[in-house]
Amino acid sequence: MVTIHHFMVLSAVLFFIGVFGVLFRRNLIVIFMSIELMLNAVNLSFVTFARYTQSMDGHVVAFFVMALAAAEAAIGLAILVMIFRNRATVQADDLSLMRD
Amino acid sequence: MELVVFYTLAGFSVVGALLMVTRKSPLAGALALVVSMAALAGLFAMLHAEFVFILQILLYAGAIMVLIIFTIMLLNLSPKELKERPVGKVKGLIIFAATVAGFLGFLRVLLMLPEGVPYVAPTFGNIEEVGALMLSSYMFPFEVISVLLLVAIVGIVVLAKKSI
């Protein structure tokens, strides 16, 4: 029997792998993919709760998250290409103008 | 039987995610992420979420990953540009400890959830039911999402132009 705990632990594991990716990697593309992974993990917990509370609202929210992720992916990648065109770098710590 | 399917899919998604985070080449990472997302689609199917399952395949494993892989190939990075600069030891340890603490806190909350698998009707999660819900109670967010997508399209056109 697969319970809610199985799915939620998996969701948490995927989310924290994504957190590690964002915090430990400097490559903008990898950071970007880690954010996608975190969004996916959150979607999994939405759908899990929808299943175990017997209401479909979680599915609708998951759909909205996916639409949001699509918009975010398109804009984020356009910004990434612009940064590479202007600065010729994809390393996050080369882009520290706003930090120091 | 159900557990075997669950652990297989979970294994694929976790291994794919780990490979994505650890590989140096972004293209290898992107391909690992496709595997991870396809396995997640299988888990959605296990949860009676047909609609989300189809969208996960079409939108995530399809459209978004194609966009990412296309961008990686468009940038055509040299090995020099891909060289990873590791995070400092002390900083890395602090980040690691904080993340693990967050994970354990989450697991503590998780233990309060009830056991047991409730029954759902066979129509649960199919496109008709989810669509009816989406276009009745969630009408306003649905419209907001369409405006957001329009803004995103305009934004990308502006960004992609060399001079405005």
C-alpha cells in the first residue's frame, strides 16, 4: 500500500536536491534546471494531497504552476541568452554587480 | 505490486535529479532531468491525475525541456566557460547543515499526516472533471494565467530584439 508519506518524502527529497543545485552550483543553466525540479516537486505534493483529500483542486493548482513554469522558462532562458550575448558568461558569480 | 512500481519510478526520478545537479555538462544534466520528469509523470498517473500526467509529458518533458536543450545548444559553451568554481568549505558546510535541518523539520511535520488510502471515484482527475472545476471555481485565476502568458510572450519579443 502506497501511503501519503511515500509521496511526500519523495517530493521533499526532490525539492531539497533542487535546493542543493541552486545553492552549490554556479552555472546559470543548472541553477535554472534546479528551479524547474523544485517546481516539479511542489506539483507532486499538490497532486498527492489532491488524491488523499479526495478533492481535485490540487490538480487545477498543478496546472497553474505548470503554466507559470512555462512562462518563467521562456523569459528566464531569454534573459540567459541576453546575458551571454552581452557579458559572455554563464557563471552566477560573474554577475555580482548588484551584490558588491 | 503498487509499491514496486512506486519505488521504480521514485528511483528513476531521484537518480535523474541527482545526476542533473552533479553533472558538469548542462546537456547531460538536461537529459537526466527529462528522465526524472518522465518518471514523475508516471507517479502522477499512479495518483489518478490523468490530466496532470498528460500535461507533465507534453509541457515539462516536452516543451520546457526542448526549450532548455535548445538554449544550451544555442549558447554552445566551451569547456573553459563550464569550469565549476566550488563553494568554500565553511560556507558549503553551513549551507549543507541548514538544508538537512530543513529537510528533517519537514519530515517531523510529515509524521502528523494520517495513514490510509481513501477511495476515489474512477472519474477522479480526468480531463472532464478537472476542466469543469477549472472553468467554474477557478475561473479568475485561469484568466489571470492567460494574461500572464500574453505578457510573457511580449516580454520575450522585447528581450530577443537586438535594439528596441
